Amino acid sequence: MLVSISAVLLLGLLIWFLLHIRYLRWSVVLLCGSFGFLLAKTAAAPVVQAALDGFGGFLGQLQF
């Protein structure tokens, strides 16, 4: 849960930045948001969540 909230905040900031520099258009943002919303309701949602959790665990083990 914590990884998904962090990912949502990070992606939200990235989208805001890309909109701010006019690299993205609102239509693209709405299309991507709709895709993510619909993907969360499919059978692929647990696979995507497991991949995000694995990636978050990998990043948590990195030491600088």
C-alpha cells in the first residue's frame, strides 16, 4: 500500500511537471488515467501490483 501511494504521488508530480512544460496534452493525461483505472479492474491488476511491490522492495534494498 505504501509503495502504491508513493508511486501515485511520484507519477502525479511527473504528470504535473510534463503538463507545466507543455510536453503533455490534457487528452493524453485523460487517456492514460482511464487506462490505469480500467487496468485496475482487470485480472492483470494483481500482476501489476506484484511487479510494483517487487520493484519497491528492490529499491528499498539499494544502499548508497
